[in-house]
Amino acid sequence: MCQLNPTLLAWSWRKPGLPACRGSPAGVAAQGARFFVVSLASLGANLLVLHVLVTLGTGKLLAQAVAIVLVTPLNFVGNKLWSFRGTAA
């Protein structure tokens, strides 16, 4: 998607109109769509874990904390391997 140009990135805060990255709009849109899909899947996984834990009698606050801890790595891996694959760090 968007390959950061370090020189432009360093100077973009001084010149707001200067683009800080390169990439085609189609690539940016595709990456955004993949990010959206991973986010929706993570939301679904979070809600599923939350529902199961609350149904089993876990307190709501503890259930949400556990769901966040379990789903966050899945969200990270999904975005790293699919949404942002092939982009420079």
C-alpha cells in the first residue's frame, strides 16, 4: 500500500500539503477494506467470547477483560499477515 518516504515524513509536519507516503488510491482502498474485514472478524470473536463467558457466569467486567486479552492478538496477527502484508515498517 503506502510506502513511507522518510524524508517527506520528516518534513510533512512543516508543510501540511506535502504527501508523506506513496501509493495508488486503489491499493489504499483495498488495504482499508482488508483492515475493515479483520476488524469486523475481531469484533465478532470478541462478542462470541464475551457471550460465552457471561453465559458461564463470569462477571461482565472480567469477561470483557478476558475477551480483549484473547482477541487482541488475533486482531494483530490478522492485520499483520493480511491487511498490511508487504508494507515497509
